[in-house]
Amino acid sequence: MSFHGSFYSKAVIVMILIVLCLSNLFSGGFKNYGMVFLTIPVSSSSISTMSVFSPYSGNPGAVFEHPAGLKTDMKNFSFTHLFWFADVSANNLCISFPWNESSFGLGLVSFRIPGIEIRQKATDDPDGIVEASYISVAGGFARKILNRFTFGISIKYIDEIMYDYRKNGISGDAGIRTDIPGDMILSVLLQNITFYAKNSFDATYLPRLLKIGIIRPELFVGYPIVVSGGINLITELNSQISGFQAAVKINLYDKFVASTGMEQSGNNSKYSFGLGINLRKFGFYYSIILLPEELGNTKALTIDIYPDQIF
């Protein structure tokens, strides 16, 4: 058994923890935007770790979370169903594949909110009941550059149907990761750095996030257990509000996975947990995220399929 970490890596972790404590003193809480659903990770494994490990996951959901994480050497097909309160639900379908020296990813997120009552006046009976829905379609790629960095970009088409109107627009993400001393991975993500819309949607702006993360893939190694850890510093660039995310993942026999994560933004906290199993050809993952009390808890089930292992 061993704890993998040089003096350098331990010093970096201590410095980041100090920054986390200081940033939390001045943070308020991320604002709510019409498209805030886009900040919810799209796979159960990412939900359970608050997307901390997305920069090097090789999971197709990285097309929405951190495009540098699309880099992979095998095809991966992923489907996620998300359960929320009051029949609110989402379905996410993503695929990634290598091609030449790059990796590409495609994804679809469908988020629906049924049973919204509309009224012209304050009465017991609504004038009607409508369903709101949000759809995002994304495409992206990742590629290793300068023999050291993995760079990725993604473009997202966003469509909103609410009450009796419909709006749409285009946004984009860019991310990069690299190995650093101490057996760690440094990552940077600019999420929703651009947003374009032709109609009234242009008055809306998305959560524009800057994330800087550190990952230790082998924080502790003692067969059959491998423990990984990571943290993200987050700044919402529109409001300058800051926060952080942290996660730990335990891998047993390179088959069973247990993970937990947290996110802190001012007085708002989120906690997540997950369990998974990888059967070489297929993977199954279940997670739950504990949101602030008024929002309830969100549960998600993901099925991963690896075509290269089947055919």
C-alpha cells in the first residue's frame, strides 16, 4: 500500500485548500438562469463526482462537461435517464469515438418539466396546463497538441420551449488538460464562453464558468483498491461569484466504483454519491445528488456500451 505524492504535490494541494477557504469567504451563490440545466452533468458518474474527473474521463458526456475529456481510444455509447421531483426528468444520449489522432463526441440532452399551470388571474382552476422543455445538441472534439496538452472544444445548440414561446441559440465550451509534477493533472475549462441568438433569447445569458481543476488519479494505491481525488475552483464570470467542487472515487478490482462529491457556492451546498460496475462490454452507474432543500434530490441511471468490446 502506498500514498502517491511528492512534497511538491502535497504543497500544491495545501495551497489549493487555502484558496478554497478564502474564496468561500467572498462567494455568494451562482445565479439562476433560464438554461441553468446545462450545468448539471449528463452522466451518473459525473453527477456523483460533480464532474471533477470529466477532463480525463474519456466519457462521451464530456462533450457537455469538459471537451478535453473526450479524448479516448475506443468507441463509447452512453445513455442516462435522470429522475427529479414532480415528474421532471431528462434523457441524455452521447457517443464518442477516436478518429486519426483526435476523438469526437456527439450528445443530446432532453429536459422536460410537465404540468405547469398557467393563469391570467389568481384562481383555483388554471387556464391551462403546459409542458416546458429544454433541448441541447452538442458536437465536439479533443486532440493532443504539443505532445503534452490535450485540447478540446464543443459547440452546443440550445432550444427552449416555455409556455407559448420558443427560443434558441448557440453556445460553446473550450477546455485543456496537462500532466504536472506530482502525478497530477491540471485542467482549465471555459464553459459557455460564447452565446448567440437571433431573437429575444439574446437578452438571456448562460452561466459563463471558468473552472481550474487538479486531479490525482492515484491518490492511494493498495491492490485491489485505487483511490482518486480532485478539486475544481469555479468562478461565474458574469457575476464574479466563486465556489469550488471536490470529489473522491474508489475503484475496486478495476470493476466496482464508489464515488462522492460536493459543491459549495456561498450558502448553497450540493452533495452527491454514486455506485457503478464495469463489465468490460457494458457499464452501469447509479447516482444521487442532494440539492438545496427546495429543489429536492436528483437521481440518475447511466448505461455505457463499448462496441469495440462486443464486436
